[in-house]
Amino acid sequence: MPQPFPDAHWGNEAIPPLFKPFLAVASSPIGSRFIRLLVPLDRRVLRATGGKYTLFGPTSLPELLLTTTGRKSGQPRLTALSYLRDGDRLLVLGSNFGQQHHPAWTANLLTDPLAVVAIAGVEIPVIATLLTGPERERGVQRFLAYPMYQSYRTRTDRELRLFALTAR
């Protein structure tokens, strides 16, 4: 069966040893603030390239553009997110850089799970499922293999929302 999601041009789930120092800096509170400042610019790059390229290049996990429907406004809301593959699904984690509140895109998906992702220049309609229990824990553990997510988890006491995105 063909993969419902194309391979990203940039980003990698494996952590090359050369990038470990970069990830250590990115995991720090100052590094996280700096990356948060770059996110709006990165979102523009991703939007302009249809999800093909990111400012963070091969130093990051693969990224996608997620378009949700705003739960209050009803308007399209675009978010750049890192993801992990899980068979024929994609996993996205609402870490919000370890801030105390959930990112808005997670609340949008709870209200309306129909969304669109853009990866490698291809837009794919998806349905989001909030993962719970052992399935959630397995997915979160996969994200925690990356130092920045370990750091984010220590900065907040809220349960990080994990969603599986399935092509529809």
C-alpha cells in the first residue's frame, strides 16, 4: 500500500551526532525562546514552499504545515509543527515549547478534528485523533527521544496532547 504522506525534503527522525550540540542549545530555555522567535518566519518559509523547506533544515525533525479551523473564529489557522511517522499516520505533540498552556491548534483539533497538512509541497486532508492511555504514552516516549521535548516536558505540569493524523 502506498504511503499516504510524502517524505519531507528536510528534517530527519534520526539524530545525527553532528547535530547533538545544536539540539542541546535548542533545548535550553534561551534556545527555546530563540526558536519561538523564528517560528513565524519558518511558517512563512514553509507556506511559500508548500511545506518543502524549513529554516531549521536537517537539524530538526521533519516539519509540516497544519491548517486547522479556529474554534472561536471559524477561520483557517496555520501552524508549523514537527512530526513523527507512525505507520500510515503522523504524530504531532502539543508541547508549546513547555509553556503552561496548550497550544491553540490542539484546542482547534479537539473542536474540529478535520484539518489539512502540507508536506513536501503536497496538501493532504487529515482527521486528527487525540491519543490516550498506552498509545499516547508510546507516542510521547518517541518524542522524548529528542532532548528538546525532554526539556519541554520538565517546564510544565500539564499533560502534553498527542494527536495522530490520518489521511482522509
